[in-house]
Amino acid sequence: MVSGAVTPTFSIILGEIIRMFNPSSTMDEKYEIMQDLIWKVVLICLATFITSYLGYSLMQISAERLSFKLRAKYLASLMKQEIAFFEKQ
């Protein structure tokens, strides 16, 4: 959820980019706005990367644990079968 929540912040950045093209602002103001925008985009990209990687990693860990439990239960049920069950196979 956090990774998805970070993505809409690019619309806020887009509004600030439009503000930069104001014809009444000086080059120094445009330069300051651009530097600010660059840092904001870098931080948003970094936050998106970290949250996406964390979400992916946690999902992988959950899947591995679930598959281990399923395999253990399957093996336990196989071990409870009588020998005649395996002879028919």
C-alpha cells in the first residue's frame, strides 16, 4: 500500500514543474525551483524503490513459508498411508 501511495505524489511534482514555466520568474528562481524538483523526484524514486522491494521481499518470504508448510503436511499425510496404497501405484 505504501508503494502505491508514493506514486500519486508525481502529480504534485507536475504542478510544480508547470509553476517553473511562469514567464515572470527570473532564471535564478527557475534554477532554484529546478534543483528543488530534482531532489523531490530523487526522493520519490528512492521511496518507491525501497517500498516496492520491501513488499516484494515480504511476499517472497510469505510464499516460501507457505510452500514449506504445505510440503510438510503432504509428506506427513503420505507417511500415514498404509503400504498397500503404495503397492497399487
